[in-house]
Amino acid sequence: MKNRLVALTSLLAIAFFSSCDKEGEMDINFYDSDFRNGLWISTDQRDTLHFVDNSNLSVSGDFAGNGEFVYRIERNMLVLAIPDLSRETNHPILSADKSKVVLGNMIITNGFVNNSRTFLKED
């Protein structure tokens, strides 16, 4: 009886710790500030987002333009602002996978064209 209890307890402990590891890996994506820092490149390689730290962003490219911004994330929204100016732009986070993020409102359009951009994390 004691051996069965030890075996059952061991199996439960292994299952618990295995599920914790997988859950932690799944949580690492664009919303994780440490993971977000670094270079993100658009799938067509025409735009880049360089998240310098948890509040500073450097943008360059054909569609996104060039500039230095401060940013914050509020729920499913990337909010950008030029330092020392009160005007902000909102960019919906349409999806965020482990190394991929789709941001809306990244291209100025007439409203009839998809203005989202997909960015991949550079290793």
C-alpha cells in the first residue's frame, strides 16, 4: 500500500511539473516585456521595430516610417507617442504568437485596405 501511494504521488508530481514547464513556454510572446525587447522584422522585410527596453521603440522602414517613440501596451493595444508630445497612435495587437505579432493600423490607408503588418522576432 505504501509503495502504491509513493508511486501515485511521484506520478502526480511529475505531471504537475511537466505541465508548469509547458505553460511557462506558451506564455512567452510579444506581451512578455523581456521577450519583446529586440528586433522585429516585417514579413516582407521592409519595416523594423526595435524595442530598446520596456518603454522605448525605434521604427524604420518603407511603410512605418522612421523615428524614435515611447510606447506602452494597454490590453490588446500598442500605444505609440513621440517623446515630449501628447499625440498618441493606437495599434491593435491582432495576434501574438511565440515569435510573431500582427499589429493593426500600421499603414495609412483610405480605410478599405488591410493596414495591418506582421512582424517576426529576430533571433
